[in-house]
Amino acid sequence: MRFCGLSQPAAGKQLPPRRLTGFDVSHCDHSSSMDVNTHGLLIDADAGPGVLHRLTGVIAEHGGDIGTCSIIENTPLGARVYFEVKTAAWERMLTDLRELPIVRRADS
């Protein structure tokens, strides 16, 4: 299965934790998909119910408009979620996401 910019690992294999790998954007047309206020965000978080709800809640609190959301990995060991978010409050939103107890790492 392929997502714009993301390729899934082979069956039975997992991407290494906390590393952004496997991006192939050659098939994507990004000419109009991201503007100046839109940022890509990869979050490595604890696994479990409510993780996506808590992440999107912080994004919403900062007036974030989610253009893309892809759950890259969801295992008992953790979850990795990729967002494209448009917001004028990027730095503050990123700080608040990193302060959530469930977030292990947030990279933009």
C-alpha cells in the first residue's frame, strides 16, 4: 500500500522506530498541495485508544486545518502518524504536541 510520500514496509517487517524513512514522492504532485502555512509533521506516540483524538485535539486548539492524516504504524509498541497541517500557530502547536505524555517524538 502506498500513500503520497510514504511506502509501507514489506509484510512482517516494521520501519525502524523514530526514523523517517521510506519516503518516495516522485509520484506526487505537490505543486498545489502545501502552501506557506502548511507543514508536514511525523509523530511517534504511545499506542492505545484515544491517541489520534488527543493529537487532533491539540491541532484543533491551535486552529490547525488537517489536509492529510496517515497512520503509518499502529502496533502494541507504538504508533506513528503523519499529518499535513495548515496553521498560523505552528511553533506553539508543535510545542504543545511535544508536551503530551503520549508523544515520544514530533518531527517537522
